[in-house]
Amino acid sequence: MRPPAPRTAPGGGGGGAVAAPGAGERAAPPPAAAARPREPRPLDAVDHDILRILQADGRASIRSVAEQVHVSRANAYARINRLVEDGVILGFGARVNHERAGQGASAYLTLRIVQNSWRTVHRQLRALPGVSHIALVSGDFDVLVLVHSPDNRALRELVLTRLQAIPEILSTRTLLVFEEEEVGQGPESSAAADHPADHPADHPAR
């Protein structure tokens, strides 16, 4: 069956513009190219300074950021929004003292996996408790995983039971963490006392 011809705007001929959809009709979806994420815009020195500040203190206010990078609040706000829109900033989170949070046993796990099984292994690793970082790497092993567990017993259970149950993992090695530090991070507690509405996380990208 031949599809019906598109309606034209009143007073137009066959070559007129297509009329807007009426009630109950759907507009045609945009071209596929329009759905592609755009390339991130180049970052300048001020953008990098803003990233450094927010990495050190995710609670830093717009006002504080603007003062530290010597731009107006409007400029700082626009820059942070752009960094969010471009996928440079993925979120505003908290840095955690894992020992105080009841995760006193930390370890890096090195894994050798079956060839071409990275996506499957990655998906299963993400579901494990305490996993905070996963990386596909080159060298003598294939995957590096950072885990935080309540104690050594829970860590042993994770390695000997949960990981061994993943058939794509050929071998594992456990490197216990005795002491760790997030290099380049700010003080553990923020002294900012700005109004909550002035916080970058409270201003979603538009």
C-alpha cells in the first residue's frame, strides 16, 4: 500500500512546506547525525584550573571557584556547565576515607582474562561489592582492579569465590594496600560555608 502524501501548509502547492503534525500525530524523528554526541570543546588554562579546584573539593561554590580563577561568577558558572555538557565533568562526588567507612582492607587485583572477553568481565566486575576502579591495561596481566572490603575475610571471599566463579578470568594476583593517598587532592574537610544554591552540583547543565 502506498503511504499517504505529506500534508502541506494551507495555500501552498505540492511543493509547499510540510505542515506541523496535528493532534495525535508524531513529529518525524531528527536525523541520526543529530543524536551523536558532539566533540568536547578545547580546554584553556582557566578550564584546567577549574577542574583542579573541583577535584580537590567537589563542594566548592561557584563564587569560590570564580575567585580562585579570577573570572566572574557568570563566567565560572558557564564554564562548569560546559564541562558537564561536554562530558569532561562526569559528576560531583565525595572522597571517602575507606577505613573510617568500615572498609579497612584494600587491595589491587591483577587479572589475566580470556582473549576478547573484556566487556563480559568488565560487566561482572562492576557488580562486585567494593570495586572502585577497573582498568584494561597492557603488560603481564590484562586487568587491574582496586577493591575496598570490610576486612581480610571479606577480601578473601571476593578473590577466592566471586572472582573464581567468573569463567573468563584465567588467573588472579592480590596486592594488599598498606597505605594510600589520593595525590593532588585538597583537604579532607571543606570549610566552605556558602549558600547551598551556590553549589555547582545544584546547577544542572542546560
